[in-house]
Amino acid sequence: MDDRPASTVSALEYDPAPESAAVARLRESYGLFVGGAFVEAADGATFETLNPATEEPLARVAQAGEADVVAAVAAARRAYDKVWRKTTGPQRSKYLFRIARLIQERSRELAVLESLDNGKPIRESRDLDVPLAAAHFFYYAGWADKLDHAGFGPDPRPLGVAGQIIPWNFPLLMAAWKLAPALAAGNTCVLKPAETTPLSVLVLAEILQQAELPDGVVNVVTGDGSAGAALVASPVDKVAFTGSTEVGKVIQRRLAGRGTRLTLELGGKGANIVFDDAPIDEVVEGIVDGIFFNQGHVCCAGSRLLVQESVAEEVLHRLRRRVDQLRVGDPLDKNTDVGAINSAAQLEKIRELTDWGEREGATRYTSPCALPERGYWFAPTVFTEVAQTHRIAREEVFGPVLSVLTFRTPEEAVAKANNTTYGLACGVWSEKGSRTLWVAERLRAGVVWANTYNRFDPASPFGGVRESGFGREGGRHGLEAYLDV
Amino acid sequence: MVGVSPAPLRLVVGDERAVRPRPGARVPVVESEAQLRSLLRGLSGVDAVGADARAAKLATRSLKRETKRAAIDLALSMVDLTTLEGADTPGRVSSLCAKARRPDPEEPDTPAVAAVCVYPDLVATAKAHLVGSDVRVASVATAFPSGRASRAVKLLDVADAVAAGADEVDMVIDRGAFLAGRLGEVFDEVVAVREACGPAHLKVILEVGELVTYDNVRRASWLAMLAGADFIKTSTGKVATNATLPTTLVMLEAVRDFAESTGRLVGVKAAGGIRTTKEALRYLVVVNETAGSAWLDPALFRFGASSLVNDLLLQRRKQRSGAYARPDRVSVD
């Protein structure tokens, strides 16, 4: 009040609150998971996985060669023919429920390991990645004995062996998205995690052993792109890929004419559309969640903010204030909001595109946050005065970088939102339901969020259109990708 | 400013989060009910799902070591130690005043609380027991807690409390009038009470549990601030739903925005249902990350509570000695 001394401006500066890295029970080396056992690569090859927050090595992991992939696919085939195809729905349910519960039991270990290997904040791995992974297994456990009622006719059949390739942004969660529906539908799997983030999936493999899942029903081959290529080339009945549009196109070409089923979940350039009547404080949170969640390493990230010109100044003022507050740093600190960029290569790509942003004339705003000296870091960045022609408005940055564009009318918002080769996700912010629905039905995107962003639920189908891919994961729709229908 | 100085928190120089009023900021003059209505309806809506999610996320912040110690002392210095029972007696009030001055006699450096909060007829008693201390006397008034009395009675209630020496008056708004849309009536009443308070600070209780929606909470917050409130307060503590984290978040957003557009800093008091240190620290985190560091001060943020103090004292001892003290080490009152 009036007589307050002006000089007592103080803030709660949070002391470090680190989660213990020992919880992850890191081992020096990890093998491939083939036929129910952990094995070395046939040629003994290994690679190193790093902690992106420190650039220090975490462990050595087996690099699967062609022979290993062939062996894994053969193990999956055997398990399919001899065991898994003969199981009943309730039996498969039982295994999936067990896996879900074991993920919950080992949730702290999985969360810490995920943050170490990926660089994401422990708050996110603890509160989102791991609980959602368990939720996916619980959800599909419920479907395994009810396939007759999934809308695909009586007694729908599985496809056989599924080859599944997942990205590094949500390693454990993406594994759950792929494995849970495949197993529920009666398929066996060969899963290839990303080169930079193999560890949590290998602990998941341990959990599968604990759950006494029959040998070979799930196999994990770790390694770089060559292992993925070998998996695509192998005699699997189905390929499911989540990753870049570039690689997705290559896979689609390779599978052409082979009769192998394919689902692709690729890149995106999501538009977060803010109308002038939107709830402004929640809008700011939604924008932040849309682009800075998981360092922006999210295929459905709201990387383009389309804000109605009449409120642009007000929204940006509040957004900058909020961006300044984001706590960037140690992924294991419970108070960290934005963690480390996953790899040097990704950091390089983000830098290249943001340099282009400046070169093409957009105005750059970077959070003044201090960044650690070692590790891969990129401060939250907002570009304003972005034009539709700029590379940062068209290409997927896959980092904590927001491009802000303005619009005047709902028609213009829709036109700009759809002016992309992608079509994964969009957000619409308005207090007027009729407008939200009008916009939503005109957006060419697989997912449209209303007054929220980056919200996931196993019961809700997720997937893209156009260059963001095809096929759905999650919900009843997610079963279709693994059934012969 | 309350004379009690909270334990020094580490200073953040040139804090970007401090509120800076916009150029030309001033409190608008409300001339008519129509103008007031359009002003309040012009405020942005609150998305309830989003507000709840934001509060829940902030509740995961983890305060450790020095931050925790400083925050506990700060929370103690922000407490309005309250007794609002039909059974209140001078004896009860005097023991509460002793506690307010020296919450933990075995730990002499424990900060005193901000104020003692009583009914108007016990203001003089409280005042007498707090002579020579910086602890203030707050009095509820205006036919607390329901507010169902004529304007004249309410103003007499206020005048009575102020005459007895109340430093702060906690009034209730007329929720019936607010919900019926008679905003001008609610506004005029706050203005009249503000006048009757004279030098005493005015806290305006919105009774959020009866306003129910966050949109109503935001509008009522602005109404109270426009009418001259020094503080906006969540609740009386006498209804089913009292202070909640997301409601307090919405009110803190209101005082932040009000400060930015008018240059006037209004305080927030979260009252009712806050019993543990853990909860109190969550409120401080929400204050810190919503309104900003300027509000981390008993002059701008208060807890209306009674049992909270003892938990703060136990946790304070735990921070110092490393072990939990028996509950009997702190006074029962």
C-alpha cells in the first residue's frame, strides 16, 4: 500500500529440487530384446546414448544389424504362430493389465530414466509420459476381449507381425501407443526405438518379462536408421511409423506394391487460433503448453500462433511476460519447465531455422533465461511479424520456437491455418461455441482442440491428414490399424 | 504497511516479473451502473478447465531448503489469526493476541502474524492486548457473514468496529444483489463502507463459494477494486466452499491486471480451509508466479486462518532442527 518501502522487491527464487538420478538404476550396457531375452548384437556392435543435458554418456546399447532384425522378426513370427494368435481376448487383457500396473509400480524409475535420456523435465515425464503410457495399456486391455464390439464386424482378425518404429520425443509413451493396441488385437511386435532414446523402452522390455508375456511377442531392436530400414525391408505384415515426413515418404515408397499395411504419424505445423473473445489468461497458458511443452519436440505442437489482430498486442504482452517466467534447465529439477534439446543435430536444425527467421525479417524475442554451459539448450523463442512465406511459418522446427501471425476474420484464420502441407493438429480459442465449431469443421487437421492444447487421452484417436500421415492411434479407431479389416 | 518484517528472501534485482503500470494508468471513475456493467462484461472470460489446470500445475512446484525456510516465515507473517465464533470471549481473544505477538515463545525469532481478526464487539479487547506490537486488529463487519441487513445497519457495524480501533475492516459484498445483477447496488455499498472505514484498510469478501463461477469471481474482484477495496478476500469461512487455489489464481490475475491498467496495487486474502504448510506454500507459489514478487508481502497477501499457524510453527521447527516436534510443543488455542 501507500507506505510500502519501494525497495523490498523480492521473489521466491526456488532452490534446486532435484529428483535423484540413482532412481533410474542405469546400467553400463543394454542389449537387444529378442525372443524374450536380452542379447548382444550378432556382430557385437554397440552405440552410446548421451544425457543431452550434460553431453555425458549414459550407457552403451547394442546396435542391431540386419541379422538381428531378421532374428527378431522370426521370433515375432514364431510367437504369433505358436502362441499369441491362439490366445483368447481375456488372456491378452490379463497381460496388458499386468503391464499397465507394472509401469505404474516402476513409474518413478521410468520417469527419471526418460528425463535422463531424453532431456525432458521430470515434471512432464512423471506427470504425463509415464501415467499416459500406463493409461494406454489399461485402455487397450479393456478392448482385448471386446473386439467383436469395436465396429469391425464379428471376430476381427489380427494382421500378424507388426514392425513399429518410434521417435525420440516421447520414447516410452510412443512405445505404449504402438504396443498396446497391437497386442490387444492379437499381433506380435518388433519395436525399434530412436537412436538417441533407447533406454526407457528397454526397461519396458524388462517389464514385459516381469509380466511373463510369452517370449517373442514383443521384441526390441535398438540402433540407428539402418535398423529401422532393415525392419521395413523384413517380411512383416504391418509397419507403423512415427517420425519425420521425410522418412515417412521413404518408407511408403519402399512398401509400395508389397501388400504390407502401413500407418504413418508424421510431422506437423499446428495452428493455435486465438479469437478476440478468448479467455486470455488460459490462452496464454495454452500457447505456452502448445509450443514449449517437451521443448517443442512435439509433432502436434502449436508452432504457429494465429491471433486476431485486435487482441494481438494484448496477447503478446502477456505471452512475453509468461515466457520470461519459464524455468529452463536441469531436467531432473522438479521445478524445471523446459528441459534440454534432445541432440546436437536437433539443436543445429533449430538454430538453422531460427537464423532463417531473422534473415527473412521476422522479429525475434528470446527469453532472457540463463542456460547451462554444457548440454544442448535453446531458450524459448517467439517470432512476431512472421509472414506465411517465411520458412519458420512453413517448416517444422521441432523446438521451442513459436511463429506468430495475425488474422482479421474467421475465414482468414481458417485459410491461413490450412495453408500448410501438414495436417496434424490445431487449437481454437473462443468463448463462443458456434464459432469454434464453424472453424473446427473447416480445419484440415486430424485433431482440433477447443480452448486447450496438447491434451491427450487413450480414448481419443490421434493422427493426421495430408503430409502428417494417415491412420489413427488411440481410441476404438486405433484398433483398426492392427486388425485385418 | 505492517510493522512486522518478513524474513528476508533473496533479492532478485530488476525482477522482470514486477508489475509495471502502463503509461497513463489510472483508476477509471464509475459514473453509472450501465458503465460498470459494460466494464465488467468487457473483462475476458475465464476457462474453468484451464484455470484449474494452471493451478494444479503450479501446485507441483517443490520448495526446498532456504526457499522453504523463507517461505514459511513469510507465510507466518501473512496470517490473519482468526476467531469468528458465537462463543468468542475476551479470554479467548486475549490468548489469541498473545499467540499473534509471539507465535512460538521457544523460538524468539519467529515472526509475529499480520493481524488478529475478530467480530466488532471484541475489537477493543484485541486492541488492548496488542498495544505496543505491530500486529493489527482486523474486524469483520457489514452483518458478517451473510450480509443480509440494511445498508444503515451495515454502516453502523463498520463505524462501531472503526471506533473501537480496528485497523482493518473485512466486509462482505451483497451476493444476492450481485447474482441478481444489481451491480450498482453492490458497488455503491462498497464505496459507502470504504468511506465509513476512514483510515482503516478495507478488505472486501467476495464469498466465492456463493458466486460459484470464475467469471463471477473475476467480475466481483474488479467491482470491489473499482469501488476502492484495499484487499479482495475469497471467503468468510462460513460456507461449504472457501478459498481454493484456482479461485485465488483468478483473483491474483485480477489484481495484477488492475495494477497494470490503473497503477493501484490491491491485496488478496485467501481465507478458509487452508490448514497446512504445504497448502500455504502452494498459495505463495501461485502469488509469486501470477501477481509477482511485489505481492509476496503481508501488505498485499494474507491468509485468513487459525489452525494454519500451528502447522507452520511445527514445520518451521522441523526445518531448523531436522526433526518434527511433538504437537504439544506449540500452543493450543
